Amino acid sequence: MKHYATLLATATVLVACGAESQKPNTAATKPKVADSTHVITQATQANDIRPFFNQPAASVAETGFLANPNVQAFIRYNVQQNGMNEAELQQFFSQVRHRSSLIATMDRPGTSRPWYEFKVGNGGASKITAGRKFYANNRASIDHAAAQYGVPAEIIIAIMGIETNYGSNKGNVLVADSLATLAFDYPRRGEFFQGELIEFLKMAKEEKRNEFDFTGSFAGAMGLPQFMPSSYRKWGVDADGDGRRNIWTSVPDAAASVASYLKGFGWQTGGRMIIPVSLQITPQLQAIIDEKTALNYTIGQLKQLGIVPLQPVADNERAVLFRLETEPGYYEYFVGLNNFYTIWRYNNSRMYVTAVRDIANGISGGNL
């Protein structure tokens, strides 16, 4: 995630062109952003067909976990289908705590703000300065991960910078509590969190650790890169060779895990992320901007519709057209390329991806 979970911090000034000032109707121009951070992105077991235990029932806040019929259905299913131990699951749900405060926090995503506000907390000079210091202190391990996976060191650093302010804010909520609460008391995303709860229980067993030893964000994201359990199980790396995938305190493990995730989702070594464009907005272009984020068009196709790239880019590159509100009622336009989309898979927010790019460029002096 990746991904609800993370507490977003500082920001950077967007260096871009192709601006257009306009105030179209509210419905057309309200920024379309993810309803949370990468927690919802990082997951889900696409091939895992399982029921969503959400039958009408009193809240677990009222019944407790063990007396809740949805929890008991969850237990029965995982005993029958996943071979889990019933006594262990009953014991887990007898110990886990309901955290009602998490529900309200879930409904206040950091990415619901416009870019001109979001960037202030997610990539400015202080974030870049801290990123350079973090890199200087951990250069060998970060460079090793970058070389192994072909993902720039500055991108790895930038993601950990936004996610946890380089490890200073990893979250202190018990992952067991957060995932159980959201799995059974947050129906809007309950199916997702039930899946992550299964992954978490498997993860704890694989790591030979007690389920109540793990801490993370209010939505169960963990460590410097704020991985959800499914991402940890699939992409986590033991880079320092100590037998643990320790994304909480091991920078080598955390850096390699981020790079592993991005490479797994299609990062192209040496590729650009964002190109500024100029255009005259049309209903057709606005409709494309409002589409769900995907690489549905080539640069050549977008050129035919009136966009003009302001930096060199091949016509056959696939891209997503997007805009950022750089001040109230004032928009700048961009195309995001393959590597933009790869980071979007880490966190479903175009603003998040742009902030990662800006921090990375500030650290390296590059032009991603």
C-alpha cells in the first residue's frame, strides 16, 4: 500500500508547464483522488476467491469479536479452506481489541486535499533535506537495492520519506487490532481488510512471531515502507541476511522491499515518470482526465487530441493524462508514463506519485 494507512508529512514545489487557468463547474473539476493512501492499493489476492463476511449483525463494538456471527463465519471458512487452527483463531479473536477511533481516521484521507495544499506536507525542502541525510547515512544498502532491482535510489528514499518520514513515524497501533477492527466494522472496505487479516495471520506464523508483536499505522500498514501484510508476504526481502524480512528497523530490508515491489509492478529502468504538457481543455480531454488511472492511450493518440508535450517523449509511450490544481482554480497538465503508473500501484493517488517524483528529483538533481 500502497497504500488508507500512511500519515503523510511534507512537500515540494511542482516544477511544470502547460498551465491553464479556468473555473469550470464544480462537478467537472473537483479533484478525483484516491479515497485513501496505498493501503488499498497494496494487496489484494486477485486470484483468491473468497466470501465477504458481512451479513447483517450488530457491530463487533457491541458484541465483541467472538460473539459476532461474521467473525465466526470467518473462522469457520479459514479452518475449512485455509487449514488454519480453530483454537488459535478463537484465541486470537478473544485477545484482539476493537479500536473505534480508527473508523473516523479512515474517512479523512490525506489525498482528499488539492495539490496546492497536499504538496506542502509531502515533499518540500525539509523533506528533500532529510532525504539527502537519510541517503548519506544509508548509501551502501540503498545503492545495493537500487542496483539489484534497477529502481533509482532516490525513488526508494522518496517513498520511505512520504510514508514514514524516513522511519520516524511508522505507527504504533497493534496491527492485529487495526486489521480486525476494519475487517469487521468498516463495511466499505471490509472485504479488503478481511483479506489482509488472513494474510497477516499467515505472515505471523511464517515469521514465527506472536500476532500481537506487530505494530503499524491505523490501517495495518507496517514498517518504513508501510507495507500491508499481503505486500510483505509477496515482496518483502531479507537483504541483510539475518533471516528476517525486517522492514521496521532494517534499512537494507526496507529499501530492497520497496525496490522489489516496484520492479514487480513493472518499473522500467531508466524510464521517465512525468512530462508536462500544454493543451486547450476540451470535453473529450476532460473526460480522459476523469477516467480511472490506467495507461489507456499512447502519446501519439493524445497528441492527435491536442496535447503538446513540453519535453521529448516517444509517440509510442503509453500514458495517462492528468492535472494538478496548483492554486485555487488554476490547473497544470501532465502525462504520466509507465513508471508513474508503477508508483501509482503503490499508492492510488496521482498527487502522491507526483510528490514522490519531486522528492526524488530534489534529492538527486535528476529529471524523472
